[in-house]
Amino acid sequence: MSVLISCQNVSKAMTHKVLFKDLNLTLEDGERLGIIGPNGAGKSTFLKILAGLETLDEGQISYKKQLRIAYVEQQAHLDPELTVEETLAEVARRERLPIDSSQIEAQKILSRFGFEDFSAQVRTLSGGWKKRLAIACALLNSPDLVLFDEPTNHLDIRSVIWLEDFLKQAPFAWALVSHDRYFLDRTTQRILEIHSLYPGSHRCDKGNYTQFIESKAVYLQNLMREQQSLANKLRREDEWLVRQPKARGTKSKSRIDEAMRMKGDMQDMRQRLQQQSSDIDFQGSGRKSKQLMLLKDIGQSFGEKALFRGLNLVLSPGKIIGVLGDNGTGKSSLLKIMAGEIQPTAGTIQSVPQLELVYFDQGRESLQGEWTLKRALSDGQDNVIFQGRPIHVVSWARRFQFRSEQLDQPIGMLSGGEQAKVIISRLMLRKADVLLLDEPNNDLDIDTLETLEDSLDDFPGAIMIVSHDRYLLDRLCTGFLGLMRDGGIEAYASYDQWEQTLRDEMKSDSKRDREKGSAGNKARPTKSNKLSYKEQREYDLMEGQILEAEQALNQAQEAVDAASATQDMQALVASSAQLQSAQDQVERLYTRWTELEGKIRGDA
């Protein structure tokens, strides 16, 4: 495999800290790299350095000659007034790509990504489809390497599944920053963690996320054993130093210098092993009622559109219910109904007297951008009362990884993850029977997510949670409610059942689209669509050929993954060649399909 990018001793620091130092990394053809780490560790900065959008302080980066790199930001900056096709045409113009070939390539990419109406305006697209369009723009120039910054952020699970499947069989190399543990597990083959825990604040290892965490556990065990061994040596050296031996020759001075060096190493280890995650702990009210809330035939509609209907649910202490569904199916509306912020269009809710309810709003409407951090954390007071005792606001801020000098900083200047921590800190000050959590995990790093999960797992009351974090849902929830696209509601015992339902729906939708396309193709007379008899026959068979080719591509990718997992190099070489052949076949078919489509529309 050829080397695309080589990083040698790369270092980067911000005003208040070193992000990473002496980082060495090589990206090759077929790269599948996941980048993880706490908020503010430097993940996005490193990605921008690779893309050439950010400078480095020290070191060197070498690029393969004529390497084409695409960078997909967290938030896509798309013109809402342009159509889907015009958006790609604008990218082609900006990149100075040949008009004819880029138009064909754009149509091919859009078809492969599932776009049916190329004339749809960007402002009418959902978040998931905007993300697809942003990726389509990045691929227009056939990049060798694509860099993704949080590609799953704010996507519904259906869109995340599509993105997973797409990246597994992508013909280009890629590296991505993500906090989505399932996504990392299913797509990556190598993990880079940027974290102050390691020398140089980084560590890279082969394998997916689970394999990386297993190797990290071994690393931490070895580090703690090393710390204990060093502590024992230091104790002996301290005893020797206390005795103040009279001999002060070269040997004694050398021993004193070595003891000082060990003390420095010990301090460094202690700092690295110190946990940096937030301290999250929701307070239960202690209520013993077996039934906290009773929902009877709850429904919600907007105009003639029914979001959901006929919901019956009993919330009891210890229940954690995950609310699942596509964007726009009413998940947030359900939580707002339960919180009393909006009224349902049907049904009733009964609650125990003086129910203590805490609601986390994903829109973060409870925060005002002009507030200072101190105002948001403690209503401007010097202390907060938590679990019956006063805590100084500086200590309270430190609990959520804020520095004392940030207390006068406006909330609007904080990152999304920091704002989420502020809301969590405010909710922790209230005792609760029921937690209603709407995407509490958005923008949180993995360390904070794990702390949040531990706190929710220990919470004695009931929880309703809307989240696209599949790992969190799978770990915590005792049951699931699926809000369907037709307004119906289904109960699921596990997340896996819900995902299988989604995959079946996606297959069914794809098959229906192909059948619809075939029916439309057969209905077109040969003369009106400008195809010869032979071309018309080729076009009629094209859908089935593409389906077969994509199935062969999936099988080839699975063979590569299996060979990579077993480290069978001979099988890996053979399966990689089959994968390349399958990818070439899919590309040829899509190119030919686009050419025939162009003739039908009169483009050629």
C-alpha cells in the first residue's frame, strides 16, 4: 500500500496547553482511522492540520504527490437556496473541474447516494440528507483521502446506518473524529486517541474501538504497576536522602540526581493518571411510589399530519425508556408533552402529587448566550447547594472541567459540549422522580459520556431518553418505544430489534425505488427517450446489474475485513484485489447508467 500522508514529530499547542507533541503517524491507501479524545484535546485541530487548514508548531508533514484531500466539516455550509444539482455544480466551478465530466460524475454520485429529485432545494432537506449532500460535494473531485469531523452529529439512526454502510465500502481512504462508539466499532480499523494520559498526549493502535479500549486497559494496568514500582524506589531513595550520608562524591551526586529525576517521572505519572472526566450525579427524590406517570392514548398532530397516536405507558422507578424514531417523528414533542410544555392533541397524563420532574432540552433554551458561566452555574452566587451542603462555585465549575478564569466568560462563547455540561450541572441541583432527557449526549466526549451513563444507571427514579447514541441506549434502557413514520408506536425489547426493523425498511424502500425506476423505464418509448433498441434493453437491465454488483462489492468488503481481522496477509492481498475489481465494476455501471440517463433527458 502506498503512503498518502506521513507525519513526523508533529506538535501543536494552544495558549493554555500543549495539545499533542512529537506525533508520528502514517496514513496509507485503504486507511480507516478513528480519532477520539476529550473535548478540547485537539482532535479537530489535528484533522485541520492534515487538511492543510491549520498550521503546526513543530515537525513536518509529507504528502503523496498530487494527493487529493477532501474535508467534511461538522456543520455543512450549504447555500439553502440552491438545488441539490446546483450545489454540486457550484463545487465543480470552485474546484475548476471540467463541466461535462463533473456533471456526469455529480449525477452518478447523487444517484448512488439515494437522491431522487436533483431539483430539490437544500433548505427542504433534513439534517441527514444535508450530510449526504455535503459528502457528495467532497467526493466530486474523486479524492484519495477524506477527513470527516463528527460525521454522525445530529443524524438520526437511519442516516447513521447508511453512513456506516457507505464508509465500509468506500473506495477512498478516510480518517474521522467521532464520539459515536458503535460507529467507531463498526467502521474503523485503527484508533488514534489524543489525551493527556499518554506521553506526548497521543497513542495509536490497530483495531476498532472495542479492541483499542481493551489494549488501553492493559496500558493503564502497566502504567499503574510502573507507578507502584517507582513509588517503592522513591521511598528507598528518600530514606537514603534523609540519612544525609557524609560522602558526597560523584557516585552520591549521581544517585541524588537520579532520585530527583524519578520524582519528576512520578509527578508526570500522577498527572497523567489523574481522571479528567466530569463528576455527574443526579439526585433522586427518594419517592417510593410504584407508579410515577400514566400516559393514556396520547397523540400529537400538526395540522393533518399525525406525529404519533395511541401511546399508553406507565413510568415506574427503575424504568429507563429509550424513544426511537426518524427525525420529525415527534420524539422531542413527546418529551415536551410529558414535561407540560405543550399539550397533546389526544389523550391524558396522570402523575403522582408533587411529582419532581427534570427536563433536559436539546435546544438548550434554558441558557441565555449573554449569561456568564458563573451566572449559569450558580445564578451568580458564590455557592451552590448540592445534596444539602454548600459548594463554592469554583469547585463546582472544576467538577465539570471548567477553569476558574472561565467564570466570567459568556455562555455563548462555550463549545456545544461545554454548554451541555452547564445544563447537566443545573439539573443536578434539583431532586427528581423523573428525568426527561432530549439528546443529553450531544457534543459530549467519550469520557464524559461514560460518567453520564454511570450516573443515569444509578438514578433511582424513572428516565425517558431520546438519543442517537446507540451505545448509551443499549447499555441503559430497559425498554424502547419506536415512533414509526406512519404515526404508529411499537414497543421493542432491545435496540437490536429496532435497528433490524430500520434495515428491513431501508431494503424495502430501495427495492421499491428500483421497481419504480424499472416500471418507469419500460413505460418510456424508445424514440422519445433517444435510446436505440440495444441501449434501451441495456438500460432496462441496468438496475438489476447494479444491485448484483453492489452485493458482490459488499461480499468483497466482508472478505477483506475477515482477512484483516485474522491478519492472513495472503488472503488479504487476494481479497483486496477482488474488492478493487468489484469497486471498478460498480463505478463502470454507474457511469454507463448516468450516460444513458443523460440521453433520455436530452443532455447528450
